[in-house]
Amino acid sequence: MKTKKYSSSVCITFVLFAIIATNLFSSCSHSIGTGNLSFQFRSSDLQRLISSNSTMPKSRGDEDNDLYTVEIAIKGDYQKTQSIKMFYIDTIDEYNADFQVPIGATVYVTIEVYFQNDNTETMKILSGKSEEITIQRGSNSVEIKLEGMNIDLEITGENCNSVSLIPPASYNFTFSSDLTSEQAISFFSLLQKSWSQLGPSVLDMSNATTITSLVDDENRNYPADNIRKMILPPNITELGFDFLQCSVENLETIEIAPNGSTTFFVEDGILYQRNAETTEFVSLWCCPAKLDANEVTLNENTQEIKNYAFYGNENIEKINGLENIQTIEGSVFYNCKKIKELNLSGLDTLISTYNFQYCSAEKIIFSAGVTKIPCNSFVGCPNLKDIYFSSESPVELEPSNPFACYAYDEEKYSRTDLCPEFFDCNPDLIFHVISGMKAAYLSAADKTNTSDDDENPSYIYGFANTEANAYASTTFGCDGNLSDHIVDDIE
């Protein structure tokens, strides 16, 4: 494995305190003597990372072989180093280093953290450097941001389910040319054990020419959320239903290997899939959450948006071409942070669950084909001002699961309390409906069991049902006057 500095991400921040104790030897105008420069190295963050990662050993039981070493150095006008051995890191919280530094000296501080593996190979996993500081009389302090190292690692059939990953290092994972789909899934399973602990990493599958399918929908062993760049295999034809669920939220770029797949393609940074039967039907699979764009235009043949496609997007404010979309799957716009408007006036089928939870949209337009709002669609949408329903009958509701309210306020709600749609949304939200339909919406307070199994009922609620619509009730922070929130102005 090769290591190199990965400077674009700060993994851990340690604050080092410098305290100067001044010794004056005369009353002349110039300071004479030395100061005591004391550094306190807090290892609690590093301890947390390593202790929580099941692939990382804590100790080997031999006190002569320290696993971690911290090298602290004063550099500049005055230079000195101190080495701290860190054995049993999961039980030790902090270390102290003291230096005598001349007053007036301009210095900076560096820290390097090394890990020694079972084969006695020493690897630098963290490093950091402070700004320069001129030692003054009294107290001084510096701050160092420790950054993880970037490690090149080839994933092969031999190490795909056994390689030890060292947090908080970042990795450039590359798949070997003979890696199989099954071995790739095994590696994804191992990668998930380091969930959120590794630094931003690259997953390069461009050499894996034998991989045509990456599907594990039963166990959902897919790339974890520390992947910032992903390159798919050149011959990929099939991805699992939830393949991008975990990784999409931190993705900056997604690519296809050069001269690659005839099934998938990337356009303007967005991953699409061609339909096997017609080129006039394209599915959108992934718009990376950290894509550097505030406006995107969908491929002109896009008619379907897959699960999690815009999940957690941080930058996009406007999506052109949404009005042509016929189908959207689940969690598509979940936690989008800057989107302003979603024009879904072309939908010809019902939407799926979780699509608009915690979404920043201020305005959403639905087609007449949307006659039901699935559970968990609208929870935590404080910016939402206007929803347009063009259905010729009152839209029906599936209330959100109980945990949505409980997660919001554990003291006020229990795990079994039914959580209504539009919970924790904008108090001034307006529902726009077809002209003359307001009275029908206000009288739609029914509750219907759609299941043939009486022991396991499945209910559909009318739009004005107090259990299902937060604006029809005073229980969930609204005034209960649903009439003030419905305007029948759609012609």
C-alpha cells in the first residue's frame, strides 16, 4: 500500500493549548529567558474512531509493541521533538508534552500519528501542522487540524473480505481485473463495517471487466457513505435496487469506465440507464449529492427517476425537465437542501414513500395522476409554502410511521403514536386544489381499511382526517383549521 497526503478533507480537529510561563532575568526592555510551551493532545476523537471500527485492532497484548505513536515537533526558530507511545488507545484519553521555548521565537507545531500493524509495518495515518506563532509573554495557543492520509489499495479476490481498513485514512480503492461480482459484494460488506469512519475515498471499478452485475438487494451490501468518487465497471448492465442508497449522500462524482457500458451512461455528472427496448426511455439513477452545480437539465428522454437519485443534494436549486417525468421511486428528493421548486406535473403514476421528507422545496406541483400521498412523504418541510393537487377527487393520505414524530420529540410523542402527513411543515402551507373542490377536501375525513386481513389492517385516510393530516388537528402544533390552508384556484 502506498500513502500520500490527502489534503482536501479535514477528518479530525485537535486543539493544542500553548501556555507560556515567562522567566524574567532583568528589567531591560527586551524579554530574556524561555517559556514553557505545553501541549495537550486529546486522543478522544481518535479513540472513538478506532474503538468503534470492528476491523481495527486495539492492542496485540504485548506492551513492547505499541500500536500507535504520536510525533509532536516544534519547528522554526526553535526546534524540538517529542514522541508519545499510545498503547491501549481505547483506554487512554489524553497526552501532554512540554517544551522550553525562547520568548520571541517564531515557531509552528507539527503532529504525525503512526500505526504499526501485526506485520510490524509502520504507516502514517494522520498528520497536521499549525500556523506560525511568535511566542509572547503570557498565554499562547495554536490549533492543528489533523488530516487522514490517502492510501492506495487494490481489492483482489484474496483480500476482498479480509483487508484491514484504518480510520480515519482515506482510500483509493481499485478493483483488480479478475474481481467477480460476488467478491465485490463481499468487499462492500467489509466496507460497511467502517461506516462513516474512513475519510472521503475513491472507489475505482474500471479495471473489473468481468463484473456485469452488482446486485445484493436481500442483504444490501453496497458501497458505504464515505465514497466521494465512484467509477463503475465498464461492462456493468445491472445495479441493485438500493445500490446507491448509502454512497449517494457524499458523492462528488460518478463515472463509467472509458469505452464502457452500453446500458449506463453519465451526462453532465448524472448517471442514467438506457431502456433495453427503446432509446426513448431513460431512467435517472444518481445525481451526486455534492455535484458542483446549482442548476441541472435532465436528459431529454428521462421518464423515470430511481430511488435516492437526488438524496441529500447540497447544491442544486433548479432541475429542468422534471415536468416530463412519469415515474419517481422512493426517497428521491429526501433532504435536498437548496431545491426551490419541483414541477412533477407529468407524473402518470403514484409517487412512492419518503420522497419529500426534509426537502427544502417551497413549491411542488403534482399531476392529476397523483391521487394518494404515501406514508412519510411530507415530514419536516419548513420551507414548503405551496402544494398543487390536480386530482379530480380529494387526495388520500397514508400517515407516516409512528417513529417520525417520536424522533422529532421523544418527550411529547411515543413510538406508537401515529404521525400524520405534513408534520413539522410550514405553518402557512397552502394546498391548491381544483376550482370548486374545497368543500370535498374538507369533508373527506374517512378512514378505510384496504386490507383483507382484519388482524393486520392497512388504512387509507381522507384528506381532512385528524389522524392523517397535521393541519386538520391541534395535536401536532397546528391550529386545526384546515379550511385556512386549502385554496381551490386550479382551473
